[in-house]
Amino acid sequence: MHLGRTTLSKFLIQQLTEIEGAADLGALLIDVAAAVKAISAMTAKGALGDFLGKLDATNVQGETQQKLDVLADEVIIKSCEWGGLVAGMATEEREQPHAIPAEFPRGRYLLIFDPLDGSSNTDVNVSVGTIFSVLRHDKPEAPVTADFLQPGRRQVAAGYAVYGPATMFVVTVGKGTHGFTLDREIGNFILTHPNMQIPAETSEFAINTSNARFWEPPVHRYVTECQAGKTGDRGRDFNMRWIASMVAEVHRILIRGGVFMYPKDTKDPRKPGRLRLMYEANPIAMLVEQAGGLATTGNQRVLDLQPTELHQRVPLILGSRREVERIERYHAEHAQGIDRPYVSPLFSERSMFRPDA
């Protein structure tokens, strides 16, 4: 038992005392947390509950849906639509916003979520997560798509759950980033990681190097310097990580620092980035900034972007402040034409193909 420990409910009461609409916002976050508990139970059972595997269907993104994608989406919708707290919801799995049924009262908030980030990892038992964002809706009318298209700096709350060895719920209401661990014996989220802070310095980065041939020069420059380690300009060795679950990547960075990069590339010129602004980049950027880190596209602060589409994609680079600032500088120098040109490893100093050989 955790007698005397701070539960999520108690914590939200303390955090929201000076925020307008505090009671409703706190209640909505508790509803989201209840949905997270249900999703956690499903991911924990896995094949035993017949929850794994793909469906013969794709979502609005054109991606093959996993069983758990659809189940998690339904759980969050059903947990949050009836209580008079939300005016509408938008989910990565549906093309249009979900309208609150007429028999339920509408509230003052909009809930935006990715029900199961990294769901392709469920079949191999790797950590996955849920990401959510809360915006205000002060109009008496039911929201339309345009009402959801608010820049990330207008979020009133954001968070994620990570379903790993323990289930954690990480949330911010604009007063720092705080982590709660699910105590399955009593069914409560207990505050275990108050005021999470991302170290400003790091020697760890996460990027999918299979896309290296499509990266822009500033990203090539940064990764090449990291790979050079002690023998290069950085003068120290770096470790590389890649889980293919952004929630898991970000959670590691919140705990011990690092940089996560899903940069703009030329693989598909129709897509300016890979991650969804509304469902992934904005809520994660708020959490990261509240923990002392930075989140950028490489050229602009993520939270300042004005959304133009509900399923808009953007590049995303986030994590330890000084490393993200360095990557931003490399983008700026490239735009000014004053950066160092990227040199392929084929032409490195030890290569028989180096240009001056």
C-alpha cells in the first residue's frame, strides 16, 4: 500500500487551484487516466486476450491498423464522451472529429489523442503508449474542424501513458512535467516522478538511420559528428537508440536526457514531416518544454506552429536543450550557406576514395 503517497486525483486538485475551469479539467484528466488503465490491461494480456495482430483495414493515414489501435481508440472515446467535459474529440484513427452524441452534454474542452503510439511494436512486446492533448473550446456551438486547429502553445494540458514493465502516466497542466506509476494493487496512479527535468547536456541520440540517405545536410552533419565520437569535433562518444515508439523514446529522454529526431527528409516529397502535429508533436513538445527541454522542427519552435490540417505532419527534433540548440544552429547555418558540407563516409579520412588521395 502507498498510504500517504500523492495520487493523481490529489495532485490535480493541488495543481489546478488557480486555473479557470479547474474542476472540469481535472475530471477530464481523470477520465483519460481511467481509459489508460483499461488500455494497460489489454496490452498486458496481449495474445492471451486475443488483442494482438493486424486488421484488414487502414486508418486515415493509410497505415494498417492493429487490433489494439481500434480497441484503444474506442476505450478513450467511451471513457470521455459522456461526462459533459468535452465539446468534441479528434483521434489519429479517424478522418473527422468525433462529435459528442446528442444525449450527452457538451463541455468546454477539446481532447485530441493518439490512442496507441508505436502499435506495430505490440506483437513483439515492446513498450507502446497513448498521447493526448487538451485545448479549450469556449463557444456554445459544437466544434468544427477549424476549432481544433490551435497552435500548441494554447494547450491547457498534455500527457502520455507508456505501457512498459510498469504503466506510467506523465502529464503537464503548464506547471512542470510530472510522472505517475500505476499501482495495480490499489488501482491508483501514484506520483513517483515529480518535476521531471531533462538534463541540458547529453551523449545520446535517437534517429532511424535507415533514412540517412534522405536526410537534409544539417541532420547529416549532426549525426556524423556524434558518430565520430572522441576522434571528432565533439570530443566524446555518443550512444544511439531507436525503439520505433516515440512515447518510449521521449520517456527515456525525460528520465536521463537525450535527443529524439524524426527530421524532414526527401523520402516522400509530399510529406514535410512524418509525425502528426496535433496528436504527437504538440503534446510531446509541451511536456518536453515544461521539463526544461526544447522541441523544434529544425527551423521553428513546434508550439508556435499554426496547424492547417487535422492530420498535418511535421518534422520533430526534441530533447536536451543544448543539443537541440546545436541542431537548430546547423539548420540556420545551412539556410545561410555557411555550414560545413556533408561528406559521405566513402570520402572520410581513412577511405581509399577520399577526394585528395
